[in-house]
Amino acid sequence: MRNILAIAQRELNAYFASPIGYVLIGFFALLFGWFFYVPLAFFEQQSMGMGMNPNQTLNINQMLIGPTLLNTTVIMLFLFPLITMRTYSEEKRSGTIELLLTSPITDVEIILGKFLGAMLLYAAMLAITMIHMAILFIYGNPEWKPILTGYLGLLLMGGCFLSVGLFISSLTKNQIVAAMATFAVFLMLWVINWIGQFVGPTMQSVLAYLSLTEHYDDFAKGVIDTKHLIYYASFMAFGLFLTAKSVDSERWRG
């Protein structure tokens, strides 16, 4: 565990030793702020219109928080390739991968450390967005349980994307190639359920189950289903398994 934490700290230091960490957090906060403001303005407009009819109420969780968190998943498509592109590609380009692979650290510890470092950066991004939720609690009365489940779903989905990004980064030493390939795979995972609309019902069910976004819908509604937890955990494990095989082949080639 000590080695995993050391690798994770090394990854975090690498992110913030250059502007990339601050830029990623800044862009994430900016885009989340926009996704938060648009439904908030609509909710405010609807609230003013409903003022003449006190018998009808508006649900802030359904109209504001749920759509905001669901739209936040779009940000992953664009920012997560920038998080994972350097994890292994930079190591290969700079030549430090040989030192890392010959150190008294197992491949699993290296992979888990890099994954944990990326997850901590992502957690820091989500922590910034809690400011917006705090504002809602100050001026309103939203339900806190759907918010927690929504953030849990974001963490799990983010972990799946990061595990795939690690695997793709381990295949090349070019960060741009890693970023573009990761974005392409992310986009495919995003629209895979749309493709199911043009195939038979059996294949449509399979593609819908493979879709990362389909499994997040219940989290955004405040529902925690075991099948979604198993899916996300299995997806992350499979992505890290592929990364381990890629790193192992790199060790043998080296």
C-alpha cells in the first residue's frame, strides 16, 4: 500500500508541477458552472411563473441537480483524455519507464498508483463543484441523498474512463496519439446505446447494457442499484487488467 500511495503522490505532483493540473480543474469548474447556471436560470424562471399558483411545487433535484450532474458526464469526454494521456506516454518518451519497471515495485502497484493519482485529481475537480451545491442548500432545500448518489455515480463512471485511458496511454509514447485514441474510445462508449437503435432488439439490449451513460441514469435519480455497481467495478477491473497486460509486455520487450 505504501508503494501505491507513493506512486499516486508522484502522479499528483507531476500534474501540479506544470499548469496542466490547474488548467484541467479550471476548465472543469468553468464548464460545470455553465451546466449549473443554465438549468438554474430555467428553474428560477419556472419558479417565478409558478408564484401565482402556490398549490404546485417544483422539485429542485429533478429540474436542476439531476440534469446538471448528468450533463457533467459530457465533460469527461473532453478532459479525461488530457488526464490520462501522459500517465504512461510521458514515461516512455522521457525514458523513465525503464527505471520504473526495474524498481522494486510490482506492475500492479504501479498501475494502481497511477490510477489512484488520476482519481484523486478527478475527486479534486468534483470537490470544486460542491460550492454550487452548497449555494443551493443555503438558499433552498434540496434532498441530499440524490446528490450523494449522483456524485457516487460520477466517481464510478470517471473511474471507468480513467482505467481505459490508462490502458491506451500504455500503448504509445506519443501523448497526442494517446489523447486522440482515448477520446475516440470514450465517444464510442458514449454513443454505443444510440447504435442499438439501428439493430435488432437482442443486440440493442446488449449495447444498452455496455453503455456507461445508461448505468448512470439511476444514480442521477438517487437510486443505487447493485447491477450498476457491479458493472462499473467490473469495467474498471477490466480496464486495469488490460493495462497490466500491456505493462507486462513492455517489461518483457524491455
